[in-house]
Amino acid sequence: MNVRELNDSSLVRLEFSKRKTVLVPRNHGVYVLSNYFDSILYIGVSKNLQRRMLEHLNSEEKKNLTPEGRAYWFFYKVCSENEARPEERGWILHYALHEGKLPYFNKIEA
């Protein structure tokens, strides 16, 4: 499933690289890791988007090549703490209904 299919025009897209982390806010929000072609690899939520991006960048699993490609883009949306978790669940449910499975890196239901 492509990130565009989440139908959220407020998503910001940055290259998934350490040099881009300074551009990510330290706010609550939801995010997506995708491959170069915007296919979703992971959907998540965080109290600190910048810290979470760095955690993923420090994970060998998230940096390595997968059957669905390598994580290349970090999409994020700043939202309140009360909005973040339901937004993430909605995205995961939308993905699961569309694909019949969870995104590659989402190991368990959120």
C-alpha cells in the first residue's frame, strides 16, 4: 500500500537519514517508514518524533534491505497526544484491510 492511500495531505516527507533528523520536531505524532516508491514498511506513533526517527536509524533491522525494499522515507504528522494513538490505529487498520496483513516492520497490532 502506498502512503498516498492514507489520504492525509498533512504528512511531511523527509529522507530517512541521520542528517535529516534535525528537521523532525520533538512533538507527539504519527509516522510512516516507506521505501523509495512510498510503499509502507512501518506505521508508528511517538511522543517525540525526532527521537523515534533516530531510534529507527540506529536499528540495523530498519536500515537493512527487506523483501519490500529499504526504508528510504520518513513521513510524519504532528498531532496531540490524544489524537496520535487513534490516528496510528486507523492507519494500521486501513493498511490491514487493504493488504490483508500488517506492514512489514509492524510485528504486532498497535
